Amino acid sequence: MELLKNEITSVISKIEDVTADFNPYPHFYIENCFLNTEEIFEKEPDNKIFEFGRINKFLTFHDVPVDYDKLYNYFMDLSECLFKKFKIDKKVESVRPSLEYWIDNEDFNITDVHTDYLILKDGKKMGDDYELISGQVYLPDENDDIKLGTRIHEYIGEDIEEDTVYSDELISVKNHLNLKNNNVIEKFPVIKEIPFKRGVMFFHHTVPNSWHSAPKIPKGYIRKSMMLRLLIKIKKDMI
């Protein structure tokens, strides 16, 4: 876990020096992060789900070495750093981190415009009891196709309720496009593309308007990345 501690420390240092962009929702990217991701995941088993075009490796920190308490403090420091950078005027009580290493091929079909905003299974809501911040690291072997990074979309329509739909019953806001509406995609133009270069780490705060998408993977290409998710419980003021 020493490598992971060093990577988190480096990321915190880079975040402190970057300026967040709040248009249309809080985000930024930094560079030269988690360049040794493959080493972090080398002992984790593959979860082969290539019927959806993805092999996935997980680190959920449920069964980890005895120094997890020290590692947890690094995730707490990262969460507090991100709250400050995104101007989230709340206090962090605890954090549930997860790391996933994704190996995607041309069959990967999650390319739609969506948000990740939801209600948790315990009924708690994001923005009230929890906040979710995601950081995706791009890990191509060569920087030969920088157009494969995350696309940021902005809604410019007039009726968000009409133009969007729920993905399932856990969702607290409509988080997918209503493709039955004619020309709905034109109401969600791309305003920024994050460059798909090795070591670029794209952070965004999951809020109701955090619309984004991933480009279709070209035939024969393997897209590799790591996703860090921080599910952060908000500390309530004591009465």
C-alpha cells in the first residue's frame, strides 16, 4: 500500500495548485498521476465482463493489509482537499473509497450522456447526507488518441424534466436523456473534452447537472483507465 499512499499524497499536492472550473459543474484535471496503476492492481483478479466490453479489477478496501487505518487517513485528507477545491461548504465525517481498473474494448457500450446522481440504498440522498466525487485516470500505453477522454456536456434546453428520464428506481433526479424527444442530444452540447493522455486525472463533483459521456472506442483499440470514487458522508452539526 506504500505506492498507493505516495500516489494519493502526490495527487493532493497537485490539486492544491490547480484552479477548478465550475462551468457547467465543478471539475478539473491534473497530470502525471497514478502512472504505476498496473502495479497497484497486479495481484487483483480480473472480473471478466467483456460481454459489455470491459475487464474490471476492484480495490474496495474491505480486506486490506493491517495499515489500512493509515491509508484511510490519506483518503480523508484527499476528500477534505477536494471539498475545499470545489467550494463544498460542508464537513467530512467519513469516506468510503473505491478503486477500479478498467480495460475496455470496442464492445463497451456505455457511451450515452448521463449523470451519476442517485439515492443510496439506505435512502440517503446525495447533496444532503453524502457527496460523491470521482477521479478518473487515463492510462493509454501511447498518447496516440487524445479524443477518447471524458466529454463534458451542458444542458441548454428549456425543460430538463421533459428532456431527461430516470435510469432506475434508485435515482433521485432524472439522469439520462429522453431519446424519444426529437433532437434532444442537441440540447446537451459538448463544451469540453478532457485529453486522453497517460496520467491525466479528471475529477468532478457529482451534482444534478454533471452531464458527461465517453466516446465510442475505435475497433481494435483497448482503452485503459482507473476510476477512484469517494463516497463522502457529511458531518452533521451537533445540537
